Amino acid sequence: MEIEELIKKHNIIIENHALELYEEGLRRMKNSEDPLHADEHVGDIFGNLDEFLRKEKSIRNSEINFSVLLPAIAWHDTWKATRPQTKNLVKYRYEQIWDGIGSARVLTEFVQDKKIDKQLTDRIVRSVYYHTQVPDQLRRKSEDYYENDLDLETKILRDMDGLDMWSMKRIHLAEAEHCDEEGVFRDRKMFFIARWVYNAMDKKTMIFHFDWPKQEYLKRKKILLDYSRDILDAN
């Protein structure tokens, strides 16, 4: 989904500076080195957000600051976009840890000389930084932190991005990138990363802040894991 369609469909108001930041973030994602973290990922998150705005009953659209949320969606993976997808499991784990931290630094460097409201950019940077749970884990925060210290826009970004992990579209993209026509990995190193990701996702119980993404995640999880298991079995 494109931002123009989302804005029109839900009567969204976004500040001009925020829209300019969004466009710069999207430009970087269009030039991504990683096909799983490119501009299409931004569009897929907008697709999740579209359903969220229609189906989530616990909040009203008027409560959401879209001038924070929409640029944060565009920028949250800009650090990953600078790095080709690795075939090294240790490096893969490192990049998972640096995901939000790296993108927050990229955004901070971009806005530091720009004449943009600092209060706005600080909130966007914070959402990008905390879009994964890794910073919380590094600070040894409890689960209660997820509910009480994060602002609404960060919680929504976390849920929409977390839900996109369970997208069959992403599995098909990865399969096309790394597997031959029979579903066998062209590079054996990718099998070990895929197996590690499968085991981690199989064991993981994701924390969602809102009811609709939680229910959607439960529906998607079994379908995706069953399909992923078939890929691993083919190798």
C-alpha cells in the first residue's frame, strides 16, 4: 500500500516536515541492499496498518500522531537497508541486535543539520530505536516496560513490524532469493540461518500491544511455520 492511499482512506493529517522525512526514508529503502528490508516492506507495513486502523477497537485514529508514526515506519530499517543479507549466522545475530539502534543513528545523523522541529524528530528517532525489543532487553527492562514506557506510535510500529515477520510474502521473497526451483538452498550457509530462524520463531511467543495484531499473528504463525518446515525438509 502507498502512503497516499493510506492517508486518503483514513483521513490522516501529517505535517509537511514529517512527510518530507518519510519520503527521504522511503528513498533510502528503495536503494536497499537487502530485498527483505526494502521499500516493499514499508508498503506491507502500511497494509497491516490499514487493517489495524479498521479493525482495532481499543484506540481511535485521532489518538495517533501520524507525523511520528509514518516517518518512523519509513526509517525503522534504513540501517539494515545498507547491508546485504548476510550468510553468516553470527553476523546475522549481530545485525538483529543493531537493527533499531543503527537505524536511529542513521536518522539522527540526517536530521541534525535540518531545520525540523526537534521535539518531532526526537519522537521519531525514539520510535525507530525502540521498534524492536532488543534495546529493552539490553537495559534489562521487564515486560511491564513494554506497556508503560513506550508511546502509542512505538507500540503500533512494533506490532505492525512484528506482524510482518509472519508474512507468507516475505517467505516467498526469501525463497526466490536463496533457493532453486526445487526449494534447495543455493548456498548451504543460508540453510543454517533458515534453520536457526525457524527454531527461534517456533519457540518464540511474541508480545503484541493490541488485540487485532495478536489474533492475526496466531492465525498466521501455524501457516508460516508449516511452510518453512517443508523448505527445511527439502534441504
